[in-house]
Amino acid sequence: MNKTLYNEIMERGKTSSEDAKILGVVVHGTKEELIELINNPLIKATSFGVITDPIY
């Protein structure tokens, strides 16, 4: 999957960080680690989600 995504990015001419537009990121960590991000001026919006193991 990563190789396919990488090839697609290269084919579109996005060969450096200056060429790519960042729309968002995924951050994960413990409660204590994420608390450090509160009031960070680079963060414009957030949402919270939880991933669990399947029941079945």
C-alpha cells in the first residue's frame, strides 16, 4: 500500500514537501502525551475518536 501511494504522489509531480499541500494529520498517544498539544497555535481544529477490537 505504501509503495502504491508513494508512486501515485511521484507521478503527480509532488516530489518535495514544498509541492505537497497538507490537509490534516492523525495524532495518537496517551492522554498525558496528547495533553501537551493543548493550546498549540498550529492546531486549528480537532476531533476525537476511539478504535477498539472487533466484537466478532
